[in-house]
Amino acid sequence: MQQNKAMRIISGSKYNSSSAPLYTNLNILPHKDLHKLHLGKLMYLHCNYELPQPLQTKFVTNKNIHSHNTRTRHHPHVTSRNTSIINKSFIHQAPVIDLIYEALPWTLLLVGVSSLVSTFIGVLLGAYVAWKWNTKLDVTFVTTSLLVNSIPSFFTGMLFLAIFGYMARTQGWPIWFPTHGAITPNIGEYGDPILVAIDIIWHMFLPFTVMVIYDILGWGWFMRGNTIDVLTEDYIQTALAKGLDEKKVVFKHGMRNALLPVVTNIGMNFGGIIGGAVVIETVFSYPGMGLLLFQALIGHDYPLIQAGFIIIAGVTLLGMLIAEILYVFIDPRVREA
């Protein structure tokens, strides 16, 4: 019984001291779930590790398996010929780095462009709505934000697919959009880069629109709350009492201080730009990092999951570092300190 409880399977990269903190939970698959592995994965594991033991113990080393000393006990593991992100994907049977190299440009295009557009518009919209606080515009914005955010993004995506993809095409509408993919196959054979660019924009229009709708309202709501808090500060009220232009006070003095939390959030969202929009990319079958990680999670593709999480974590830390550096240019108090 004790041995059965300790039995685990490792289906990923080499377990060593440098990767242990991140890989511990990802690399452990319960013994009872062995039967859930696809035949292709079992064949890959067998060929990759070349161990003659039965399936239940093939991928397990029993070193310290019965030890109860937490300082010396190790998770049972195996030694693979491959390490880190050069591992082969269980599902795609290709090096993980190659899969990421293929998917990352599409995610940077879709999520990166939508993030830039939605952040810029959302911040300006939030500041303007805060300026018109307690007016019909403010009430309309708040109501719309609550209504839209109460609808799951995957439902909105499927609605867009049904109306502007399937229905528009079958009923002969003058404008319709693709329901999957990022580019028409073999379109590059025409040799016209403008035609290829238009085709890429055509494919990403629906997922881009859904993402921008939600992100603009999200950033607008966040910026509205920050700006309202800043506008109640004494220095803002003093500037208005002195007769300075209200619009100048709001957008030059108030908005600048309200941007500080926004910059922090932007830095923390850098990882999301690399990780992709999992829900949107899955709904629209857009071949980016989000869809790739979703397929890896569903298929227990641990090498691909590990590589994706490492990249997302690293880019998130880089984004937070950039946000701290930007604080020097935005906040004079930090620059003087």
C-alpha cells in the first residue's frame, strides 16, 4: 500500500537541482492515471527512456521511496536524454523549442497589437470618464462594463464566429471572416507581401476585436477608479480653485499620477503577451502560444508545459523590471530619491 501511494511517473525533462523547484508538481503524474495516457505517449516514453521494467515501474526510480525524512526524501524520477526546452513534445513529436518558435510570432502579433491598442484607448477613455464623473457618460460606461464583463469571453467569441464567420459566409454577406487559422495555406506562393498581410489581418480580425472589447473596458474601468481617487486629492482641488484649466489639470496632473498603478499592471501582464490568450486562441483555433499550451495541458505534454511556463515567468519578471525603470520617468519622487 505504501509503495503504491509513492508510485509516480515522470514524463518530462531531467529532474535536477536547478529545475526541481519549478518542475516538482508538473512532472508528477499519479500512478492511477497511467491508463489515461494515449498510446502514442506510452510508445514515446518507452522509446525515449528504453527501460525494460513493466509499465507501472518503468519510469520510476525507487531511491529513498520509503524514506520519511523530509530532508533526504526525493520524488521518484527518471533520467532522460533530453533536458529543458529541447525536449520533444509528447503530442507533436517535435522539439519543444521548434513548436514555440512557430507559435510565438502569431501570439506576439495578436496579443501584442491588441494589448497596445486596448491599453492606449482604455487609459484615455478611463481618464475621460473619470473627468465626467457622475454624468450620463459615466453611468453608461459603468453599466456597459458590468454587462460586458458578466459575459464570458468564450461565449462572445463563439457568437462572433457564428454571426460573422459561419452565418455571414453561408448567407452570402459581402463581408465575412475566417473561423480558424492565422493565414490561408499556400497564399505565400502568390509572392505578393501586401496580399499576405491583408490575409493575416483578415484572419485575426475576429479574435482581435473580441480581445480589444474586453481589454478596453478592463483598462478603462481600472483607470477610471485611479483617476477618481487622484482627482479628490488636495493638490488637484487647489489647482482647480486657483482657476487653472480643468481639462489641463485632469489630463496633465491627475492622469500622470493615476498612471502609476497602470504601469505596474502593464509590466505584470507582459507574461500574458507571451503566454497568449488561451481562451480566445482556443475558440478561434488561432495557432499561438495560448492554443499550444491548452493542447499541452489537455494532453499531459509536460515538456511543452514546462518550457511555456519558464518563458512566461521570465518575461513577466522582465516586464516588472521595465515597469520599475519607467517609474523613474513617470514619478518625480522616485527620480529624486
